[in-house]
Amino acid sequence: MTKPATASNQSGNKRTITHILIAGLMLFSMFFGAGNLIFPPMLGVEAGSNFTPAMIGFLLTGVGLPVVSMIAIAISGDNIHDLARRGGVIFGYAFPVLVYLSIGALYAMPRTGAVSFSTAVVPLTGWNSTTASAIFNIIFFGVAFALVYKPNNLMDSLGRIVTPALLILITALVILAVAKLKDNGLEPSGDFTENPLATGFVNGYLTMDSLAALAFGIIVISALRYKGVPEGATMVRSATYVGIIAGVLLGAVYVGLGLVGQVIPNPTSYGEGAALLSDAASLTMGEVGRTIFGLIVLLACIGTAAGLMGACSEFFHELLPGIPYRAWAIIFTLTSITIATAGLEVVLAIAVPIIGFLYPPAMTLVALRLLEPLVKPRMRFSYYFGLYVATAWALMMSLRASGIGEALFDALIGWAPGDAIDLGWAMPTLVAAIIGLVIDVARGEEKPVSGHELIAQELADELDSESDTAPASADLKA
């Protein structure tokens, strides 16, 4: 017979649910930065009548991949370094370092400051000098540094304060725009005409959230652990729910912002999403709308900047323990101030090639990690072949896109299905991983017992226990 739930157990469950909700809001805030705000409305404009398949594609990579990556981290109990080591020693160190640099000091962090200044400060004040940019970025990243100075407080700072305010402002903007403005009946343009789903899929890369999820996983688990969530199956479930909550919020906001792009007057006159949203706010709320939009940008970017700074500082502190966490936070703060002050064009010039290079191996790594529990022998060559082909293919794509050896690389990789929409790496990587899997099955190497397998067994035991006690509970009620 099962023991009745005590008041303390019920109180503990309520606290856990509260912590999960707050952590989900925190994760949404860390995900939802500058790119997440400005890409969806332009998708709404360019996709036109193909909005639905384009948005589905965007959600697959902009929401689905980050959530799956977060769940992979939660289930495995690994961090990105542990995951990457499956590709060998060199890949195990090089890939995580490049990911953290790309989402940290070299791109995503400086982008939050640069976008905040150009879209929230310049339109309202007219200040557009290098000096003004430097002063703003010192204040902006100073606030982000203050938020992560004590990492255990990050969940409360973002989850309880920043995210609710951000969601309220975005919801107000979307509802007013959709209610007051009329659908333009747009025709699709560019690649959205022929391949809307695939084009939306590729555009979802630009949010960088799939890479960020690999980095943010350690912050979510650390925050839940600090709040008293126990290790093992409970932690896995809690972190998984956190990822799902953040994903649902991201998806709802993306669809809403995309609809704003569908109803804005003269949509084709906009070259980027920030100006479009600023005008939408002005049209629906008057001049105060521009101020509200500025607040949306600042809240979105400060949450992401703080999350990235905390994740990067924690990772490099673990990689090089001799340098304290706060020292890394100071280093990333100063680097971000410098690059962001140089302007958004400089940020994009540094980072775009890195993003295109990292996504194929990142997607391959997550997919193989989720497949691993379903395969009996140890997956060794599956990882080696799949990751090395994805990495090599991504490198050739990046070099070709930069104009280096264009004719040579076009001959080498241009034949692959999906090459025109930057998905040419997928088929060769799949074939290579399957070949590796065949070798792994033939070798039959026994899997080492991992934390993931112990947690999986614990989950299975809990399910068995619940099924065994269900009839007894029913008899008691009867």
C-alpha cells in the first residue's frame, strides 16, 4: 500500500514546479535575443502566402533543435565537452571552444549590445557616434556582468523579472498589430517561392539557439541543483520540462512576430526586422510605441547577454580552472564592449562564417546522441565518420561562401542534394554515419556504463513502481 502524500511532500512538489517554471522563463530569456526578435517579422514579409510552411521550417531549427539539444543534455547528464569527446580528443576540445566563442565574445554577445544600441537608442535619441556607442555598451554589458556576478541568482533575476516584462510587452505589440493592421496578401519572394519550408529551416540557424542550448544546459541544471532539485531522474525530467516551456514560449513569440510582418503597411520597403517592428509599435501605440519597442529590445538582449556571459565564463573556468569564473566574466565583458562598439557590420563579418561552419556538426552530434540509447553496441565509428564528414563538408561550404576556392569546392560538394539551400552536408553525413554504425554493430564493442544509462534505469524503475502501485491506489479509493 502506498504512503499518503504528506504536507511536506506536497510543498516540495509545489516548490519544484515553481522552480521549473521560473527556470523555463529564464531559459526563454537567454534564448530570446536580438536575432530572435528581428528575423521572424522579415520571414513574414518574404514568405508571403507561403508563411505557414516557412514558419514550420523556421520553428524546426529555431525551436525544435534547441529543445532537443536541451533534452539531450538533460538525459545524458553531459555538458557540451562530454558530448563532443565522442568525436575524438581534437574534436572534443576544438568544437566546444568554437561554439562558446561564437555564442560568446566573438558574435552573439557583442551582437546583443550592437543591436540594442542601433535599434533602441539611436532612433529615440539620435545619438549615433562611436563615443555614444562605447558609453552605452559599457553600461549595457556592465548590467549583464552584474546579473551573472553571482551565477546562482541568475534564475531569479531573469525568470522572475526580465522575462515576464519582456513577454508582456511583446504580447501587447503583437495583439495590437494584428488587431489594428490588415493582412497585405503578400506574394512570396526569393527562395521562399519554391522552397519555403527548407528556406525557413535554414533561416532558423541564424537564431543560433541550437548551439546556445548546448551551452545553456549546464546553467539550467546548475540553477535547478542550487534550488534543491535532486539529481537523477527528477533532474532529467525537470530540465526537460524547462526546455519544453522555453520552446513553447519561443514558438508562440516567433509566430506572433511573423504575423506582424504579414500586416505591416508597405512591407517590402523594409530591409531588416528592427525597423519593421519599431514602425509597427509606432503605428499601433503612437510615439510611445517606439519607447516600448526600445524596452523590448533592451530586455531581450540583456537577458541573452547575461545568459551567454554566464555560460561562457563557467565553461572556460572548467576548461582552465586556474582562471576564476569572475575573471572570465570580466574578459568577456571587455571583449564584447570592444567588438560591439565597432558596430553590427563588424560583428556579422566576424561571425557569419563561423555559424555556417558549426551548425552541421552540432546537429549531427545531437542526432547521434539521441540515437545512441537505441543502439546496443558502443557507437564509436558512427560518431567519427558522421562528425568528421559533417565538419569537413561545413568547412568547404564556408570557404566557398567566402570566395575561397569557389570553383574547386563547387565541383567537390555542389552535386549534393540540398546544396543550393545550404543543406548539402546532410545526405553525405547520414551515409557516413550509417557506414560507421554498420562497423560498430559488426565490432560489437560493449558500451561502458554511463550516467545516462543509470538515469534511464532509474526512470524505468520509477515507471514500474508507479504501475505496480496503481491498482492498490484504485482499491483504496473504491
